[in-house]
Amino acid sequence: MPSTTTEPVDVSAILCDLVRLIKRDDHLNVRMVGEPLPPVMGVQEQLHQVLLNMLLNAKQGIGQGGEIVITQIQFNGSVVITVADTWCGIPVARQRMLFRPTQSSKPGGLGIGLYQCKQTVEAHHGTIQIISTEGKGTEVRIELPLYPAQAKAHDSAIASAAVHPHV
């Protein structure tokens, strides 16, 4: 049975492992941009599954010759992970149904992947958005709150900088 233990999770390490896994295909062009992220609080297996789903969707979306760019930043007490592909994009009519259960455009797909990802990200007090332009590509943006100790340190640094600005 999968673990449901909440713990500090290193999403940067998960992303690196997943990139190594999906780059086994010679034609796949994947780039990671940004510095390693501080941990988030969550269930490791669940966050791993969300990130795997995002990367597999991007891989399937680019076909031969496209590119996947994974950006990771820390912003405003959260980590932000963006998975962008440079291929065909999602038709506007399909975009409205992306997070609904049983909606799939894949042959044999069950239509629970994105729905489950949204449920998982929201259970981790985060957000997930998909921005897609037909003919250009798709970007999935996941935002998760920092592990509380990291958030407090970040807030303290901001407060300290406000009280003691560099002159």
C-alpha cells in the first residue's frame, strides 16, 4: 500500500530522477532551468506521480523533434514548477475539460490522470494550471507551498532585509 506519510519532499531530486528516466529516448530533448528548490511538505509518492504524469503528458505531446523545458523557481513562499512543451498544443474545446474525470484524448486512456493530479496538488495546498496555445505548445504550472521551516526562514530573511537594507 502506498505511503501517505507527510514529510519534507525534495521535488528537485524527483524531477532530476524523472528526467533521467524519460531521457532514455534518444529523440527526446529535455532541459531543466533554475536552481534546486527547497523542500515542500507532502507525500513523496503522490508528488512523484503528479510530476511523472506531467512529464509523460509533455513527452507524448511533443512527438519527434519537440522540446520539454522544466523550470523550477522559489517564489513568494512557494515552489513553482513549470513543464512546457513546444509542440502542437491542446485544442481550445479540449482545454475546458482537462481536469474532469473520464475525459481523455488518448486512445485507451481512462481520463483520470489530470483529474487525479489536480486532486493531489490541491490536497497539498497547491495549485495547478494548464496554459496551451494550439500549434505552439502547452505549459503546466504547479505551485506548492514551501515546507514550513523553509517558509519561516524565507519570511525572516525578507523581514531582516526590510529592517536592515543593504546600503
